[in-house]
Amino acid sequence: MQNSTLQDLTETLWRRPLAPAEEARLRRHLDSQPRARQNWEADAALTRNLNHLAAAPVSSNFTALVLQAARRTPAEVPWSQRLAPAFWFPAGWLARLATAAAMICLSLFTIREYQFAQRQKISRDLAGVSRLAALPPVDWLQNFDTIDRLNRVKVADDDLLAVLQ
């Protein structure tokens, strides 16, 4: 029997008394594990004591008191509504006009800075290309294949060595 079975029997005891078959399974399990017996006895005693307790008295106007407390507590505004434009946008036409003007100025400034950064990048790229113009002319690559084949010449001729031997 596993500990999950013991846990199931414990939960059953919390709800109702154990049936004879369940008590027999429990005894077999507790006989094989003395340490589990101590835990079971403590849990069973606690369950018996809790079952003997009387139900807590509830006042006759309990529901009315709960509803009254719920009405008194202000409802919190969800974060999605706090971020809605109606909450952060200023009231009055003058404040809205000033906010709109500030947004337009900020947008124009951002566009101007973006264009400036793009132009700087293009000028840096052109400066890099102009440095390539200072390289020697490409005419010397005309004989590149011949020069490349010079590096691949065999040091020893196998046919000539075979004839000499």
C-alpha cells in the first residue's frame, strides 16, 4: 500500500467514518509501517476533536453586513482602464491643445533626428567607399592565372625520375 492510499483514507475520515473494509486496509498498512501509525493516530485524534466542536454561530444579519461592507469598499479600476486615454488626457480644450502641440513638436523633432542619423550613416558609408578608390589599379590582376599556376608547379617530375632509374 502506498502513501497515496493512506492520504485517501485520511481524507475519507475527514468527511465520514471509515467503512469496515477501509479500516481493514488501514490496519494492514499501519502494521507494516509503525511510523505511519503515529502520524495516523495524531491525525485521527485531531479529526475527532474537530468533529466534536460545535458549529460557529452566525448572526442573523450576516448577509446584510457583508453586502453593506461590499458597497462601502470602492471598486478598483483595472489597469487597462487606467491606461485608457480618457484617464490621462487632460481636461479642457486649452490643455488638450497644448498636449497636441507638444506631441506634434515631439514627432517632428523625432523625424528630423531620424533623417539626420540616416544621412550620417550614408556619409560614413561613402567615406568608406572613397578609401577604396585609393587602392592600386586592377591591371595587375590581368596575369593572375599565370601567377597562380606558378605556386602549383611540381618540384619533382615523376616521369623523368622513372626514366632515370
